[in-house]
Amino acid sequence: MELDTTIVERVAALSGSMISHGLARGSMIAVAIADGVGVGFATDDRQWAMHAAQPAEVVRAIESALRPRWIWWNNETASVLIRAGLRVATCWDVAAVHRVLFGGWRAEPAMAWAALHGLGADAIPGMGQLDLLTGSGDDGTDFDDPVRPDRHLRPEWVSGLWSTSPERLARWATVAVTACDLQRTRLAELEVGGDPAATARSESAAELLCAELQIDGLPIDVAVAESIIGAAAGERPGSEKEAAQQRASRDAAVLEHAPLGGDRDLRNPAHVKALLGRVGIDVTSTRAWRLEPFREANPFVDALLTWRKAERISTTYGYAWLASHVGSDGKLRGAWTGCDGAAGRMTALAGLHNLPAEMRPAIVAEPGHVFVRADLGQIEPRVLAAVSGDPALANATAADDLYAPIAKRLGVERPIAKVAVLAAMYGQTSGAAGQALRGLEAAYPVAMRYLCDADESGQAGTDIRTFGGRLIRMSQTTDGTESPSAVAGRGRFARNAVVQGAAAELFKAWAVIVRARIAWTGAIIVLCLHDELLVHVPAEHGSTVARLLDDCLQEASQRWAPAGNVRFVADTGIIQRWSDAKP
């Protein structure tokens, strides 16, 4: 949308004012916007405010002139800009950095501000009566200062007072600058193996990417999806009675192989375990991986495992799921976050992170486009080599298959070496894994010590930090009633979290570099799945983007672990459907 001449002149004057005050390309500028109200900007020593019906257009002009690193409280600002057609290059997301510094998932402005000022979360003030238009309380108090005398943010500002005038937008941006400055100071004080400031920048960009993922959506062929659902669940039911009949029919195909009598609810794990026992199969749990070895032993097991796949599609990924999450443009959408609140992995709602393999044929590139899919190879042991600084394990990463040199060093078969490495990272110490683990301790003592230190911290209930600086909270009871198994479980979580958390940092650094490098091609990232990127690309740029993904991985790994002695690899391919990717 074009701006009128008056606004163009005012924006030009605003840009000139910023440049005259020493702001250059890449400077840090806070922004707060409200449609129909205006936009506020702030730096460490100055603020600007402008009324504008389309404030995103003002931001666009500043982005073009200065390409700043935008400071904002969370990615809601990014979402507003993206919906207005503006995708900025870089940002500093206060909420994302708060999660790095203080752990957990909650990161609203009042909590982030309180943490930076050493104020307890339980003391954050609640909202009282306020006229948001006048900014006055019942006692006539002036609320134009967003910070209270007790240093907490005013709840009235947090609740929306900041968005009621251009001047207040500028003040809200100024407070964000203060929060950013305090965060940068905290990050500089951390003593970890990586670069916390770099982590903050990539985590911020990951939240920017999350806003784009949620708005762009994942291309899905609805007709193919419906055919897959139909094969598993039957035709779309016309009523609840028909849906119940379909469920009963699916159940009957399994129960005909089950013993008669007793409880026979296939959706009740206790009933299923009892039925398994009555056909001579004694298992500690009814998870699929536990039952898979018995598939040929009894037809009930085979029928049960087949039923579970169909049941998952018909219930979690059925017709209602399509209706709820697929738009008229044929895009599957769900909310995204750059941090799961634990070790820091990206997550999504609407089933985007758990799509069953059976549904992948429905994920199809649009006409004139392809997918470029890249999956990081053996990422966890390679990350362990980097974060631990173990030179022997780093040497093993030179191989395309690092389990081969590990197996040779241990004098065991490759499958045993793989089990040993995974057991070390997941805290399994019994059986064959335990025997192989002892070999690892002798062959790779630095890496094993790194994991053991994390385990001991977890058992003690001591918070830990990842290689890049993310705080991972540990909890323990204070009355001494914890069971040994609970303590051991916390240790296993900690030893895995330092690897998973670091892997998440590397993955996000890779993803945001990819986002920046592919922009000129018109390609966009449409899925971030654990260690896998799926990029939607104009067909003529498919080969170029595939090369860029590999180049970006090397750039990301060099930035994330500058020692450069650990090799990271990805399996990259150009496909039309997600199901075309190699398993």
C-alpha cells in the first residue's frame, strides 16, 4: 500500500533524524506498533513517535534505510509486520532471550522485566481499574511512566496502555531497549563453552522464523489427505452414530483375535496389557516398540499394532483435524514456538511435529515448486564431540558414518557401538549397553566425563546450562522424600538435555542462516522438524537452494563451534512430496 505524500515526507524526515543521531546499518532500534495508532522507536538515548494508520509501512522504510536489528518484546510484533507483507532481516526478541537466561517457557514482559531486576515473579502486580484512554487510575494517578516506583512494570501498560498513543508506543520501545541492555549484560557474564550472545541472536531469529512458519503454513493436498484418512477410518461419518459404528468396526477387527471375556477396551492400556498376558505375551508396557518383536508371535499383536496406526489417523489426524487446521488456500497451519521450555527445541501445535509417516504423501509442493529437504546426520554424537571438546570423538566425526570408527576403536560391531553412544547420552547403563558404555569411558573419557558431570548436577537438583548458555532448570523436593529412581531419572534427563539443548542451538542457528541466505530465491522454510528442514522452493532454484542448505550448515557449525574440529553433515534432497524423502 502506497503512503500519501505527507507520510512519505515524514518518514523520510524520521529516517534522516535517525541517521543524524549516529544510527547506521545494523544499529539496534526498538519498535512498538499498533495499527491505526502509530509506531514508536527507541535507542539507548533517544525515542521517536509517529502517528500512522499503517505503521508497518513506516517500519518498512526504516528497514530499507538502515536494516537495523529490531528490538521487541516478543514475536507478536513480527506477526503484525509479516501479515502486512514485511519480513525484516534481524531482531532481538526479549522473550526468547529471557528463556535462554532464566529457563522455562513463560516470558511475558512483566516476568522478563522482573527477572532482570531481581524481583520475584510472585510479586508481579496485577491489573486494577484504569481508563486506558486517559491513563488514569481511580485516584487520578498519572500512569505515563511504564515502570512503577517498586521497579515492576505497571500492569496497566502490560495490559495494553502502551498501544493507546504514538508517544506511549515510543515509551514502551524505550523500556524494551532497557530490557535488551540488561540481557546483554547478563549474557556477557555467563561462562559456558559457546557464545551466549550469538545464541540470543539466533534464538531471536528463530522466533521470527516461527512467526513466518505459522503464517505461511505447510502445503497439503487435501484430497490425498482425505483418501489416507478414509483408508484408515472409513468415509467421513455423517453423524456421531456413524462415527461410533466405524470405531466399533475397527475394534472388531482386533478383538476377533483376542480372548473372550474380561475387559476388552483397546484404548485402555491396562486392558490391553491383560489381553496380551492372556495370549502369553508378558510385557512391562504396551508401547509399540515393546510389542513389535511379538508381531509374528500372535495375530492379536499384529492386528493391535495395525489398529493403532489407523486409530491415530482417524482420531488425531482425521477429518476434524483437516477442517480445523487447513485453510482455504490448502495450507496446514499451527502455532510455533522456538523453545519447548525444557532443552529448547522448536515445537508446533496442530500435530505439525508428530505427523505420522502415513500422512506424508499428502504434503506436496505447490505447482511450479519443489521441496528441498535436509536432515542432519548423527547430530547428537557430533554435538557431544563439539561441546565436550573430546579430541578422539571429534576425529570420529570426520567419517560420514561416525559409528564406524567408534566401533573400530571399541573393537565391536557397528550396531553395538551405536547402542553404546546412545546409551551414554540417554543414561542407560544396564545390559549390553552398559558393557559397551564401559568401553566408551576408556576410549572417549572427555566426552563421558562431560555427560557424567551433567548427570551429577541433575541428581543434585542443580540447574545446568547448555553449551550456548540456555538455563535448564532442575527441581527436587526439599523434604528428603525423593525416591532413588526419581533422583536417577533427573540425572538421566540432565545428561541428555545438555546434548539435546546444544543440538537445538545448532539446528536453529542453521535454520535462521538458511532463512537469510535463501530469501532472494523466493524460497521459504515451511517445516522445522527436530533435526530436519523442509524448504518450499521455486522449481528453477531447487539445486541452488539444496547447495545453500549444505553451505549454511558449515557456516552455522563454524559460528556455533569455532574450533572447527567437528564435522557436521546433512542428507539433502530435492523432492515433490515429503514421503519421497529417504527414510
